[in-house]
Amino acid sequence: DTAVSQTPKYLVTQMGNDKSIKCEQNLGHDTMYWYKQDSKKFLKIMFSYNNKELIINETVPNRFSPKSPDKAHLNLHINSLELGDSAVYFCASSQDRRTGGYYTFGSGTRLTVV
Amino acid sequence: SQQGEEDPQALSIQEGENATMNCSYKTSINNLQWYRQNSGRGLVHLILIRSNEREKHSGRLRVTLDTSKKSSSLLITASRAADTASYFCATDAGTGGFKTIFGAGTRLFVKA
């Protein structure tokens, strides 16, 4: 069973469109995250959710809206897509990191905006 | 500037050789983690070292931590072609563990 699964794996869309990426974890973790990895492999936090509550919103444009219907799901909706949004988006989950919990990542969604 | 920065950016070695990657960070930490990313895949956790630990081993991996120098190193012994991947260090930016900073990674290529 895949621990953190995100769909779709690839997403090609035109500028201005709205798209969603779904993420689910079956590890029973309390915290979920969205990370963005750019073309230089630099990984940057976007959002952190703990028990469905938003903890971190790392100066992400309002066009990005995360939704956590329950602890096991964290979806990402993106409005009015721009060329600069092209990247690989990773969902991750963890137990309490203050006590040493580590991240489990999904396999990523490669978003290409044309 | 980034919290975690790996050095070197890229490393090419022969199978059987050892590979050493370094990571420097800027603020005090609770722990430091190393992850591996194979091409087209998500990151996979390798090892965590706490701020009160100086060295940790896991199989062919050895991690050291020097909090006075704010640096860590990852040593992979007797490397294999399957170790070809990018390796990232990760530290927390003091926000209770909800905001981890990853470096840009070291790309390791192991030639068979």
C-alpha cells in the first residue's frame, strides 16, 4: 500500500486554468504538507496542516488554496495558473516532528503550465 | 539564504568508493535529517540525528553532526550504482517542526 499517494502524477494545462492535486496518507500521521520543487531541485515549504488546521502558509499566493477535509487528506487547488507555477509539487506527512518524526513524501505531481 | 546548504552540488565516483556530502545550516536545531531522492520520485528519509548526538550509523550510512560549526556530513561507504540519487539535508526553522528547510541537494552519480 502506498503510504502517501498524490494524483495526478502529471498535469499539463494552459495558463489561466484552475487545477487540483489530491493527496492522501494512510499512515495515521497528524501533520501534512505541500512542498514545491523547482527546476533546480530546490524544495520549498508551501503549507503545513496539523489535525486539519493550517499551521504554516509560507507566503504562497492566494491563488493556491489547500483544503484538508480530514487528517488523512490534504488537497491543493490552484486558480489562474501561471507559467511560473510549473514545478513538481510534493505532498508529505509526518508524526510530531518535535519528537523526531520524519517526513514521508508522495511521488510528486509534475505540473507544466503552457 | 538557505537554512541548509549541501556541498558539493554534484559528485561523481566509481562503484565501491566512499561518498561524502556536507551540509551547513544557520540557526540552532533540534535535529537534522538526510533524505534521498531518486530521479522522478519523492524524497525518502534516510537518517535523523538529534542535536545532542555527534554520530549515527545506519547500514552503509554514517552521519556526523557538529553543532558548534553548524554542519553535518553524510558518508556512504562502498557505494553502489543504486546509490545514484540526490541527497538533501533538512533542518527545522524553529517553528515546532512544521516548517522544515531543505537544502538544494547533492547530486551523486555512482559509475558501475
